[in-house]
Amino acid sequence: MGKPCGVPDQRLQHEKRNSCTLLNIFGGASNTATLFGAFLSDTYWGRYKTLAFASIASLMGMTVLTLSAAISELHPPHCKTKDIGACIEPTAWQWAFLLCGFGFLVLGAGGIRTCNLAFGADQFNPETESGKRGINSFFNWYYFTFTFAVMVSVTIIVYVQSDVSWAIGLGIPACLMVFSCILFFVGSSIYVKVKPQGSPLTSAAQVVVASIKKRRLELPDNPSLSLFNYIPKNSINSKLPYTDQFRFLDKSAIITSEDQINSSGSPANPWRLCSMQQIEEVKCIIRILPIWASGIIFFVPINQLQTYAVFQVLQCDRRLGNSNFKVPAASYTIFTMLSLTIWIPIYDQIIVPFLRKLTGKDGGFTLLQRMGIGIVLSILTMIVSGFVEERRKNFALTRPTLGIAPKGGTISSMSGFWLIPQLTLAGMCEAFGIIGQIEFFYKQFPENMRGIAASFFYCGQAVSSYLSGFLVSIVHHITSGQARTGDWLSEDLNKGKLDYFYYMIAGLGVVNFGYFLVCARWYRYKGDGHGGSTLVVAMGNEAL
């Protein structure tokens, strides 16, 4: 989409507050739409058909936005900044046309975000060694290409939109989407297309209902041998061994005199009698939830840094060397993306093969180890950010300054490049934590719920965004009334205590890491019927 708060503000000349609200709603709707896309993919259409529909919807959305910028009748007359108060407001049908484009993009995002990663991984055979390693590398390179595309978007595309033409700036992504659709459909005959097998949520609901109905029954002494088990011949799910967690669910597989079994081996009433396989699939989901919750806290430092790092840069010396050229504040986020794109090939091609020989694991680290490293890096990111902010503010208060920042406050003589370490750490944090989460959800959900697995990741991001906003509001409300410290998040960072805020988030990260270790110790990987997971803590060589 290019520059934030750009399309409606620049083309339709609406208030920036309303424009940003519209795009925030669009972002939230796009993440929420993944739930609908997951349900459609896992239950009815399958990943290929859902991707096909979503790709066409995205193309239509980009086409509508391009037309809204290119055709004069679809937007108000251009208004210069000095005349912004007298600008002509967009008509109702001009707004309707734009919202139609956003609607198509929401539909496209709901399907593409849900299915593209899972569909790509479906092309590998997980039963072979080469297939397992291919899947591990695929997650790394998928995020590499995604980040590279974002870099192009926030640099070249934003430049074209801002300084050349909004119509051209929107037309380029639309043309790329046409090319993407052509490539996707050309390969249709060679894709591995996993067929949906009905609603997995219905199966999970049957287990819950049946266990409630049989809650007064006693479990047998040897559940793994005595409970009812049935796996349909066409099931794509891997056979799961019995686990002794959440044993109250096991009661749904107790066979009573009232239960009848069909000649095919399936239960006559699936809302009263469920199989051990169904139960274990539900247990997989329940086990994932605490890990998913820790991921919500993990995203908070990344969310805060995306905003406040830009504010820090605005009150830093942004000059490039001794020249008068100033690096745009928003461009500093490129360092996060650069560290990610540089690290992933090194990690995938050098570090993983070395660790594979050392640990005997296909990915070098276990999934939980990788996520744990990401959480530790997020804590370090906040600590480093706090140190840098202390230095920036000290320069601003004790040394000659360089003028006044756009939002007020003097500009520190400290170079903005001092923020590179924290932004680099943020990129490393994403490389371990985010990619680890994506791979974890894909591999630990039952195979027929991989669309829902993808939606879990995006819903976690959405919840984290809301939590980040809530933290900012709470800290501002509490500290703005304190005479001793003042507002931590003042518009003028020199009057605030942004470093304290960073340290507070680091402390929250430490608590989250402790919670994550407890969850990781308790967690059992899918298919592991006896032992728990292993999470190696770097400071002590003990396996948790």
C-alpha cells in the first residue's frame, strides 16, 4: 500500500486523523479476515482455490485503487498544502469507490495471508529427509523475500508515490500483481493440492461436547488400549500417539452401551463418541494456546520500536556525514530489514548445517529454542534502545543542539546512526522469533488446520498491536500527572522518559520469557506421546 495514511489523505484530501483511522481499520480487518480465509480453506475450498480467489480479489483491489488515483472523476481536484483548509471534500460515491478497493484487498489478504505459506510448504514431502530440510529452509526464505519486498515498497514505491505520481506508484504494484497471478495459474498443473476434509472446528466441538456428556464416567486404567480409536482412510492428518495431558477429554472416547459403531468403523453419533485421534488433535490446539499467548508479548517491543525509533531519529542529527543531506526518519527502519535479509542466508546456509551436525536436528534448533532466542533478543533490543535514548537525551540537554524538531523539542547533536544497533537487533529478533512462530504453528497444528495455524499468527499480531496501544495509553495516563518524573511519553522526548518506557517493556519481556520457559517445559511436540519438549537455556546447559 506504500506510505501509511497516504491513499485517502493524498488523493481524497480527507483529514489525516480520519485517513489513518481508515487504514487502521483496514489493517485490523485484514488480520481478522484471515479467520474467514482459514475456515474457507480448511473446510471447503482447500488452499489452492482459496489462493486463486484471493489473488484475483487482491488484483481487483489494486486496480480499483490505481483507477481512483489516475481518473480525475474518481477523486477531488488536487489541493496544495497551503490551501488544505479549503480543499474540496470527496463525494460519497468517490469514497464508496475507494472503500470498494479496500474491501477487495481485505478479501485478498484474508486468503493470501492464510494460505500462501502453507501452500508453499505443501509442495515438500515431509516423509523424506530432503523434504524436511526443504520445509525448514522454505520458512526462512519465504520471510527473506517478504522482507525484501517490503524494503522495495517503503523505498522505491513510496518515492514514486510521493515525488512522481500516485497513479504510477499504485499502478506498479497492480502490474506486479498481474504478473504474480499469471505465474501462479501457469503452475496449476504441477502443484500438490491438499483437499479439505470438512470442518476441523466441528471435530473439535464434538470432542468437547462428548466429554461433557460423559464427564461422570471413570477412565480405564490403560486408556491408550481401551479407548475408542478410528482414523478415516482419506485422512491427511498424521497418526498421533496417546498423551496423558487434559485427560478429561479422554472420556469422549469411552465406549458405552448407548454408543453404536458403523460398519466402516466410524461412530454412529460423533457428538457422543469420538476417537483418540480426534482427542489428540484437540490437545494439540490446547497445548499451542499458552505458547501463542507468549508470542503476543513478544511482538510488543517490535511494535513500539516501529513508532518510537522514528520519534527518536527526528530529534537526532540525521545529516549524512558532513553533507547537508538528511536521511528521512522513516528510512531508518531499513536497517531492521537489512539485518534480517543479511542474517537469513547466513543462518540458513552456514549456521543451520553446522548446528544440524552438532544437535542432529533438521533445523539446528528446536522450534521452541528458536522462539526463545527471539524473546531474549527482544529484551536486549529494549535494553539497548534505553541506553541509546539516555545518550541522545544527554546530548540534547548538555551539548549544543541543531534546531527544533517537527513535533517540538530541540534536536540532539547525537547522530541518528546510533540507533542502528537497536534496529539491527530488532531484525535479528524477527529472524528468530517471528519465523520461529510461523514454522511452529504450521508444524504443530493438525495438518487439516494449517489455514487456522496461519490465522493464529496474524491474530497474535493484531492482539499485540492493541496491547501496545493500551500500554502507551496507560503509561501516558499514569505518568502525565506525576510532578517528579513527568510524562514518560511526552511529545518532546527531551522532556520525557522514553528510556524508562523501554526498560519497562524489557522487564515485561523478562516476565514473558520466564512464562515461556514454563510453557516450553510443559509443552509436548505433536507426535511425542511420552517425553516433553526440550528447550536449551544458553546460560546453563540444562535441557528444559
